[in-house]
Amino acid sequence: MSATKPVIETAREVLQTAHAAGATSADVVVVSQEAHAASVRLGEVESVELSRQKRLGLRCFRGHSSAIASTADFSASGLESFVRETVAMANVLPEDPDSGLPDATLLERNAPDLQLEDPGGFHIDGDGSITAARDCEEAAMGADPRIRNSEGATSSASASEIAYASSIGFEGHYRTTNHSLSVSPIAEENDAMQGDYWWDSARSREDLADPAEIGRIAAARTLRRLGARKLATTRAPVIFEAPIAASLLGHLAGAICGGALYRKLSFLQERLGEVIASPLVQITDEGRLPGGPASRPFDAEGLPTRSTTIVKDGRLESFLLDTYAGRKLGRPSTGSASRSIGDAPGASPTNFRLAPGLTPASDLITGISRGLLVTSLSGMGVNTITGDYSRGASGLWIEGGEIAYPVEEITIAGNLIDMFQSIDALGDDLRPRSGIAAPSLRIAEMTIAGS
Amino acid sequence: MSTDDSKDSITAIDTRFGLDARQLEQTLGTALARKSDFADLYFELRESTHVGLEEGLVKRANVSISQGVGVRVLAEEKTGYAYSDEITPEALELAAASARTIAHGSSAERRIAVRTGIASPSHNLYPIDAKGVSRPLPDRIDLLQKIDKEARKFDSRICNVMANLAIEEKQILVTNSEGTHIADSQPLVRVNVSCVAESGGKRETGNAGAGGRFSIGFYLDEPEQAFRLARDAARQAIVNLDAEEAPAGEMKVVLGPGWPGVLLHEAVGHGLEGDFNRKKTSAFADRIGDRVASELCTVVDDGAMERRRGSLNMDDEGTPTGRTVLIEKGRLRGYLQDRLNARLMGVSPTGNGRRESFMHAPLPRMTNTFMLSGEDDPGDILRSVDNGIYAVSFGGGQVDITNGKFVFSAREAYRIEGGKVGAPLKGVTLIGNGPDALTRISRVGNDLALDEGIGVCGKDGQSVPVGVGLPTIRLDGMTVGGTRT
């Protein structure tokens, strides 16, 4: 709010203080963010929110013992005692021989500009946001007389600056901006209500889809749920619509990250080099996609980010590792460390993509005599250590290669390895608007529980 | 940080931020554009500490200190909200000016009077003795190492133990344009143990946790309370090693006491929150007085229970907490309200206006939600089922407020055959319809238990601690989402 010094300078000073307080090594991350959001419901402004925030995370080592702390108090005296107490905490902890900063020779020395910032700069446009949200909701509400209520439309914008410095000589910082627009209409027919939503997100406001287009898609997604029935329990082919397929890919992403692996919590433990999916499946993690929603020029330990082939023709080619998990597993880091401000670095995916196929998504139902197109999933029935999968679902029932009627209050169940191995078709509809993204995909058979 | 001693909360928060009544009056005056509007300031100071063990080693300790203020203006149905982690007169003025942009009205300054002394809530559900909420780090490290030993001792197939001690000390101050000027100091601790069992190439996990609004000293003084969790997590992991595939389809389901109360949280609790009912986006809208459960069911939300994780002396708008009857003998009686929705619906707030932090505006939220005991013997309830499922522990759930469909997933469940508990089952997900599910309850046990104190509820991106509770119940005809047809 008041004029502040560049975040990288603060990071540098904190490192010096940590060293003076007795830390043998340390790293610091500083994130500052400015954000605005406006919501419109039934045509009226419902809420406007504005925020400014700055937080600092410090990790201190005393030999192989470490402690982590975060604060929002940037006063000189506040930071001084914060650093001292973090070092004191590290003194008390046992030694972990695998802990520590990465090898300095591996650090990124020339971080690229990944175009993560709106080239036009960041300006909060309160009236523009309200207009976009209003247009978006109006298009959804106007799409059909059965849409008479709404959870509203929200237009958000944020700008962040991320700085990272470590005592082995790394200093880097970058800025990102993000704009998003979403709407959640509600339709009613025969006294039964159904809601759904649609959204878009981009680095710059200009790249967002037309608000009316977002509204129309949300309306169509909501209307197609009206009149949903329950199914009788059965086994059948299941198509995951693209936004839902991304959640499946997310379970796989979690299972190949270092933290799950060295803790023995992954259903893909010891499967490196093995066929874990259908030969159709190609998965990459693209850390440096220009303007990508999850791109980063360096990772949370200062290592270069990269493109990593995860699955090639169904074979598991690589895990995603940070330095610590890499040491535990006897492998090098893949530059995949990320870090929430008050926690230790851990590997996580960036732009994690299942490559699209050639089949137009709408043709995936062709030839299915009876099957399920899943459009929404709920609940937490995924056991990531065994891969056992059972989640609540709703969607569209398919008969004779065509959409027959909407269904709800059912579950779909299987095992993630079996599910990935029995993918028999991929759609062409990858929508690269979120970090983890997948096209529509078809699984040969799953158990569907209903009445 | 952990060595901090004096915790006289009521003076601490305003002293720390250098706040005086004059400054608060000025900020509220800036926030308010019109006479009919309402404004509040929510100051928060929070320190959270986690110490974690895995692979037999306490590897890290994390401390997070956060502070900030949220300024809110309510004008009819509109909310203006601004927050900042900088608490200076300039930052407060800027936040207040931003929040008021919601109200289009005259720009006349309005005089607000803030009393000089800060009030305290009328009850104290979580008194803390002079030793404070925390304990020295070496003592906490020692307890974690003993938890690890206790879990591994349970069975040689336990190959990893993850244990965590979490302590949160939060101080809040709520000042509003209607004269409320009140502070609370809210402790929250939690112990979590997770075990991995490995045998013959199969691996499984087991989890147990407990906590509430008291000092972590409770577990250091009575380590058996923590060891019990260690053994339970290990036992669950071992049980799950032998779990069979669950059946798919509709069947009778018996839920054990305590944590399976997450059923109520998902099936009815969220659907009875005031905002969804004011906006008529809930499947329960306009249904007060209707039959929504079997007449064996009385469900309440009670934020005023001593030491409970979901309890609060006052909610995050300064309203005292209390008990709200949601369903009485099967009939829908009430909704959970915050100020905004209570005012717009013409009812009183129920002390359920909660927020994750100063970064969020309050929403109507649950506290401790549970069903009162019935009359049946729990053993009789199990014996009454010829073929069904007995679920005793759950991972989590989700609900679609609008169509009422909810789902929740068991972490420990068994087959019931001929009235007897049989083989453990994996992948038991239950799905149902909120306004219908509780009408299927045919037996209610006399063994109400609340969960151990580990619940987290998410809504609109905000997480808050909650409690649930349930006696043993029998539901006739729930869809079980297994794999076996």
C-alpha cells in the first residue's frame, strides 16, 4: 500500500539476517499480490472485493536440521525476531541427512521470460469487471426460460510478484497476472432444480472468452441436467468429458510426485518404466509453456523448469521430483519443486497435459450401444495408495450411439490403473486453460452403481 | 513464537495493532456511505505451528504468523469487502474507502461511536490455564517419536508412520457500526496419525486424529490419548489390507457413532445454510415445517459446546453461539444464519457467521452438527440387518446444494451378513439425495458420539473447523458405489 522496496531486496536482507543468526544455509520466498473480484447476481452487483497482501516464507538450516516459518509482518524489528526464532527452532530439530538446498551448479542462471504477465500491465477495472460479470450472467439467464435463478457471475483479476533467493547464490523474481470469469446458472423444471457452471481464465483480460459465450455454455451445461433419472446398477463404457477427464489426470499427477513416492503413498510406486496406461496415452509436464496457466521460469528451489515426458505410448517414463524426494529415491530433481509460502518445497505438476486424440469429442459416443457420458463428479472416493476409485457422478446416458437422457445419483467405480489401461479413445478437445488439462476420453468399462 | 508467554488476548490484539477507539470510529465512518448501511471491521492475529514426523524422524517444524483486517460494508443485498495484511491508519482508510464503493449513495460522513473498552463473550468454552496453549518444542518432538513407536509396535506390517501436532492460536476483534466491539481468543489443537501397512505387495493406509479447543498440553500430560490414535491408525491400515471389493447397488447401511455424522453435514447441513435458502438455490428452500427425515431424527447445530473443534464463544461477526434445532422429529425447523442473510430473511442471526480468515467475508456455516440419541441398542441395530454394510469411519464428502445429491466415502467399512459384522470392504462410497436420505432412517441408537475433532468444512473456497456427531443409525436403501455387481 505504501511505497515498498522491491521484494527481492527484502529476501536478500532476510538471508543476511539468517546467516548472522547462525543459519548454515537458508532460502526465502516473498509473494505479494493485489486482487480484485466483482460478483453480480440476478443482474445486481452482489459483492466487490479488493485485497493487497505480502507474505514471506523462510527456511533455515543448521547443518541437516531445518525449520520453516512465514510471516506478514515486514517491520524491521518484526523480521529480525522472526528470523532469530526460526533459526532457534531449527536448533532443536533432529538431523535429516537428506535435507538441504540443491547443488549450486544446477541453479537456473538465466531465467526466461515466459510471458506470464499481461503485456498491457495490470489495472483494476472495477466497472469493466462488473460489466463482464453482468453480461455473462445475462447471457446465461437469457438462454432459456427454465433458467430463472443463479448463483451469480464473478469476474476476478490478480497480479502477483514472486521472489526467491537462497544462500547458495540464487536470486530470481517474476510477475504474473490472472483474469477469470465464471457463472453458475440454475434451471428449474417440474419442481426440480439443477445448477452447473462454466468459466474461463487467462493471463490477460483480452484473452478471456467473450462473457456471453461463457454464459451460453454454462446455460447449456445446466439445461442438459434437467429431468435427470437414476440408473439401475450395471457395467458399461464410460466417457469422461474433458473438464472431468482432467480430474483423472490429476490423480495420476499426484501419484508421480516425489512426496507421495518416498512416503510409499502412491499407486504408481515402483512402476517406472512399466506400461501403466493404454498405448494411446501421452502425458507431458510443460514447465515453460509461454503464458501457460502453471508455467514458472524456475522452481521453488531455483532450479530450471523444463518439459518432462511422463507417459509415452502408455509407459511411465518419469516421476516429478524436488531435490529432497530425489535424494530419497536416488534420482535427480526434475525442477518440479513448488512451495506454499509457509511450507517446505515439494514436487508438483506444472502444465500437465494428456495429449488430445484425433476423434472429434462428439463422436466418442458413436457406436456405444449403452454407456455413460460423465459431466460431473463429486466426493473424495479415490484411494491414491491402491488406485481404488469410487466417486459420485452425474451425466448423460447413451443408447444406440446417441444421448438418451440425463442421469444422476450414481457412482462410477474401478481402479485407476485398470481405468488408464482401458482408455480406448481420446477426443480432440483439450482446453489448455488450467494447469492440469485433458481431452475427453473413453474407458472401455466401469461399474456404475444406482438403484 | 513458540516461546511467547503472556497471552492476555483481549488487550493483546488492539495493543499489537496500535488501535484506539478514535481510529476505529474514523474507519467505520469512511466505510459507511448511507445511514441504512452496516459496516464491520474484523481484525485477526493468528499463529499456527505444525511439527511433523515421518519415517521415524521429526523432519520439520513450521510456524506461520498472519495478521490482517477485513473491512466489510453491507448495503441491502450487496457486500463490499476489502482486506489488507498491513494494519496502519492509511491501510485501514484505503480498505474502508474500497469497501464502500459497493453502496451508491451520498458521500456524507456518518458519525460512528465505538466504546472505549473491548467486550468479551458471555461464555468461555475454552479456558486455557497459565501454561498456555503450546508446550516447548522438544516436548512435542518427544511425543511424536513415542507415537511413531506405539504405531509400529502394533504390527510389524506397519512400514511408515506420519504424525503431526498442530497448534493454532487466533485472536479476533470485531467492531461494527451498531456498537459491537468484542474480542475472542481461540485456541485449536490437533493430533493426526497416518500409518502405511505393507504385506505381500499390497499397501494400505489408516488414519486417526483428534483435537479441539484446548491446550496441546492435554496430549503431553496424557500421552495415552495420543497413543490410542496411533494404535487406531495402525489397526485401520491392517484391516484395510484384507479389504474386499465392495458391492454396487442399493442396500441397507448401518452407520456407526461419531464421525459418520458427516452424513448429516452433507445430506442436510449445507442445504440448511441461510444464504442458499434466501437465494432459493437449496433443495430445502421454503420447506420449513415439512417432513424431511424420519420422525426418529432430531438434528441440531451447537456452537456452544465446551472444548469442541467446531465451537466458538462468538461467531466471526461477534454474535454469541448457541444451539439451533435444524430438524425436530423429522420436521424441518430452522436454518443457520449470519447477519446478512438473517436480516434479509427477517430472522435473528444464529451465531453461524464464520470466515476462514480476515481474507474472507463471513458466510453462514455449521459448527458442531449432530443427531440426538434414539432408543435402540446399537447391537440390536446390527443384528436387524440380514444383508448390508456397516460403515464406521469416513474420509470426506460433498454435496450439490441445488439438486440435493450428496456423496461421502468410507475409510473403514464392513459387510453385514445375517446380523453379524463380516469382512472389511474397500471403496465404499455412499450416494443419496439430501431431502430424501434421512426419511430412510429406520433405527436410531442410544449411543450418540461426537467425532474426535478433526473435521474441516469447505465452502466457496473457505475452510473452517467443524464437528459432527451421530448415534448408530440404520438407513434402508442407500446406493453403495462399489465395483462388484
